[in-house]
Amino acid sequence: MLDITPVRLPAPCRRVAGLTASLVVGVLLAACGGRTPVDRGTSPANRSPGVPSALDVSRLYRDAGLFVETTPVPFVGTTHVFATATPDTTLVLLTLSLPNRALTFVREGDHYRAGYDVIVDARRAGGSVRKEQGRQIVRVASYKETSRGDESLIFQQYVRLAPQSYTLNLTVRDVESGRTTVRDVDVTVPRIGTPGFSSAVPVYEAEPRLRRDTLPVLVPNARETAVFGQDSSLMVYLERYGGSGPVQTAVRDANGVELWRDSVPLPTNGGMSSGLITLPITQLGPGVDTFLAWGGAGSDTTRTRLVVSFGEGIAITSFDEMLSYLRYYALPDVLAPLRNAVPQDRGRAWLAFLKATDPDPTTPEHEGLRDYFIRIEQANLRYREEGGPGWLTDRGKVFVSLGDPDQIYEQGQGDIAQRGRVQIWEYTQYRTQLVFIDQTGFGRYRLTTTSEMEFQSLVRRVRQR
């Protein structure tokens, strides 16, 4: 029987439980604050061909080198490596991130409880090399917390393995429902020599390790993500074995352009250096970037991908692209501070925009943007008129701006190739009808001139409320 001991950490609103054995450490993170929920995107099978999804955050995580499962028990995971006391053994850290809503909760007195099992089987040449398993129990104070979709649970496990190539067979099972996800992850475990580095590990918290024969004490940022405007920095934990002098560090964007560079001295103890490196989010900006660290001669190098997003449920990583998406969300004068902000001020401008447009500031979720991007996804499915994004068609922009009409009337619907077909969208609450005409007979509906003017006037009134 393994001993589970709750530990209170100073990070805001986190409850951490450590599951400790000689080769295994499990961490459970149940935050009471929260970021924007994840995994609300349309399934790839139903998405418009050639049209990227603004909500497919799974794509971002895969671009960052993480492994992602969306069903039946969704999780995001990664692995990192550290040196041990001997070079013929490497310490491998497996980290999984799960949302609360991935699990089935049951009532337990005044609280709600869920459980999940994780089995990790390191396999090589068809046989099992090492197998570890354990059960985690999650308790939350309110029913609302059971449906959270942000990174509310973190599981981590250390395994010592010889430097070789392995397949990690992962099984994650929701205890109450029995739903189970099985995933094979191919991992090459390196031999870490001297000089050398550990993996660069994005973390929420970490205590520098002083000896190779102990386990690192850290809370990993399993999704390797920071939220633009909300997070001022992102921390990376790093160990260096041998070598001397400061560690050279840099961050480059997807095109190889250097965004940030620093020379960082790490505290040293007995030939081993370790510490935290703080990356300024305002200098990085949104995107999928690469963090690099190397010694003075450049012979020892480590790197990792980082994601700076607009929110955990939004798969947009370009500031200009986000501005383009928001064209139907807010009036030009509301968007002007975003458009006019210089790069170093964009984070503050984005945070101010979120606060000004959030319909319910008492919740961690921005319901306005959530519903808006869901409508964009739906428009891309419904209005594939010319092979481009459906939300940019006339019917798409009306739907994204105003939602579903109460009634749709059609004329000439008997002959789908008939030119001059008409659709009339009626919005009862706005006491208006908008008329679309298919002039070509190919389903390319356009607002009439009068309806276009009426739509623009109506949108201004709605957004000013």
C-alpha cells in the first residue's frame, strides 16, 4: 500500500498530493482558480477540409511534441529525462494532464469524488521491462468543479530505465465509468554523460535537485503552455551535469527568429548545477516556440517546445490572426487598442480586452469568446460555399454575429440549380428579416444591399449593449 499525503504548496489555489515510492512519484493537482477550458473543438472528422480549427488545441499540443488523446478519457502527456548516479541508468519522468470533466464524479457527503487508474508498462522487443501502476483519488468541493475543462489534474511518475528505445504502453481508466484509454508512446532514453543536460522542463514550481541519487521535486507544466496576457512568465527547470560558467539560453519562434536570449548562472553543487529559468511572456508573444540551452562550447545542448496561447481552449497563436478572427465579435473602437498596441504592450491590451468583454467576470471562463468561436466552427461546417472558411461567407458572418435565426424561409428550393433562389432569415427578438439571394445557382448566397445595411446597423446596436 502506497502512502498518499496531501501537501499544501504556495501556488494559488492548488492542492497537491504526492504518491511516493522508490521509482514512482504521482502528483495530483486540483486548482480552484482556473484557465480557459480545453478540448472544445469540432472533431477532425467533421471539420471543413483545408480550414484550420480555431478551437483545435490538440493540434497545438502535437506541434509542441506532446502526445494527445481526446477520447474516451482525454489527456495530454509528455516525457522528460534526468541523470542518475550512474550513466547506465536514466531517470524518465512521465507527466499526464487531465481535465476534471474527463472523470466521472460521485457524491461523497458534502463533496464529490472521482478516481482514475494509470498503468505504465515500459516494453522493449515485445517484452515488459518495467511496469508501474497506481490509483489516484480526486475530491472537489462543488459540482461545478467536476465539469472543469482546464488543466486541473496532473499525474507524474518517475521510472529508471537503461538507455535504449522503448514503447511506453499507457492505460488511463476512469474508475466509476470504466472508460479506458490505451496509448503507445515511443521513447528513446538517452545516455546522459558529462558534460550534459537534463530535459528542459516547463514547471509551475520546482526545488533545485542537489544530488543525482534523489528524485527531482517539481510540479510540471504538463501542457508546456502559458496564457498570453494572463501569465507574465513561464518557468523552465534545468539541470546541468559537469561544465562550468553560465548556461546560454534562447527562445526562437517557428521560423527560427530569436525572440529572447540570456546567460544564466545555475547554482552548482558537486559537479551538478540546477535551477529555474524565467521566460518573459511579453517578449515571446503568442506562438509555438523552441527553448534552447547550451554550454559555453555548445557541445551540450537541450531544447523543448513551448506554447504561448490566447487561452487553453483557443488554437490561435498569432496576434494578427486573432485580430482577424475578432472582426465580428466587437466594434472597431473596442478592437482599436489591440490593433494599435506595440508588441511589448499587447499582453496588457489583450487582458484589458478580455475584462471589458467578459459577460460573466465571476467565472474563470470567458463565455462570450467561447460561444463566439463555437459559432465560427459551426459556420465553417454549414456554409462551405466557395471552398473557403464558412464563417467569412455572408450567411456565416450573420450566423457568427447573431446566432441562429428563429425561422428560415426559402423560395425556389425545389430546383437546387435555379438562379435567384432566396433565403429569408427572421430574427424575432430583433424584429428583422435578412434576405440572401443565390444569383448564380451554385449556393453562393449574398445579402441584398438593403439587408447588408440593416445587418450592419443591427450588429452595431447589439454590440453596444
